[in-house]
Amino acid sequence: MRKALSAKENEKGGQVSKIPLREGLLTERTDGDLVGFRCKSCNHLLPPLTITCPYCYSDDLERISLSRRGKLYTYSVNYMDSEHLKAPFSTGYIELPEGFRVFSVLKEKEGKPFEVDMEMEMVVEKLWDKDDDEVIGYKFQPV
Ligand SMILES: [Zn+2]
């Protein structure tokens, strides 16, 4: 069962809850950071949702907040609907200063078409509706 981040009333007087895309993906602030890890055994920095260090196989990992800015490594425009998103929508990989890439839905910004290597920043917002609830996750947009 996912824990609601917050709740508000919808037009019909019901409760709209904000639920996280994945438990433990973001720190618990409203505009949370992505949660990555530092391996306490070999010191490598690791991406979100890592369970075991791929360098030394230790599972002694410490949670860290990841940078909210990175560079657009590559992207694609998707012309078919996904399970949750209506086409066209863009997705890509963001190269973080920590030394790895994270996959993200990309948010458009007026006058800033996506370009490889451009500076991107993370925003936390609704990804889609699920029944009466809002699923909250992260996107990256041009700076
Ligand atoms: Zn390690």
C-alpha cells in the first residue's frame, strides 16, 4: 500500500491524494530530491532504487540526495501512447554529476527545444491520474 504524500478535495468533494510513483524514489519533501546511494564499502555513488552495489556486491548502502541538475545525454520523442502518457511525449537520459544517467520523462520549455548536452533541471510534479489520485514523480526540463 502506497502512503499518500498529501490530500486535497476534488471538485466532487472527494479526497485527491498525491501518491509517489515509487516508494523511496524521492526524499520526503514536497519537491523531493531523487534518492541515490553511496556504497559504504567501495564509496561508489549509485542511482535510485539500487539494492546491491554493482562494483563490490555490498548491500551496505547509504541514502544520498542526488543533484537536481544534469546534462541531456540522449532523448526521443514518442509518437505512440504509453500506458499512462498521451503521445507525443519525450523521454531521455540525464547525465548527473554523480557519474551515472537516470531515465526521465522530459518536460518542454518554451523556446528551448531539446538538444543533446543541454543543461536540464528536475521538477517534481504530477505524472498522471490514477483513479481519483495523482501519481507524483520527477521530470527533467531545460534550464
Ligand atoms: Zn560497492
